[in-house]
Amino acid sequence: MADWRQRISDISKTKGDSAPESAKRAGMGCLVGLIVIAAILTLVMAVGLFTSGHWVIGGVTLLFSLASSATVLALAWPHRPKPL
């Protein structure tokens, strides 16, 4: 138990460039998940706005949903992780 607490305190004292790779992957996974949820919800909102006749705000919402989807694709693109 003391070893686990020591590891947690070591990680919390480090700066972002020296974080373990597993923590970086977990953080990016959470970020991508939240953006995916936002993209899906805004797409549903855009469809609802289009069907109720609100074309302008529906178009803006659709553009935001497309931008969110492009952000997810950019973050999910494979990249070379920085070595510690």
C-alpha cells in the first residue's frame, strides 16, 4: 500500500512532459470520448432543429458537430509518442 501511495505522489509531483505513457493514453482517451459524445449530441440537436424549421441555428449546430468530428479524427490519428 505504501508503494502505491509513493507512486501516486511521484506522478502528482511531475510535470506533464514526464508523465507515464499509460497516463497520457488514458487522458487522451477520455478527451476523445468526451468530444465524441459532444459531436453526437450536437448532431442530434442539429437534426431536431432542421426538422422543426430552424435552418440557421441548425446549420451552425451542424458545423459545430462537423468540427467536433474533425477534431476527433485529428486526435485519433496515430502519432509517435515522445519518449520520457
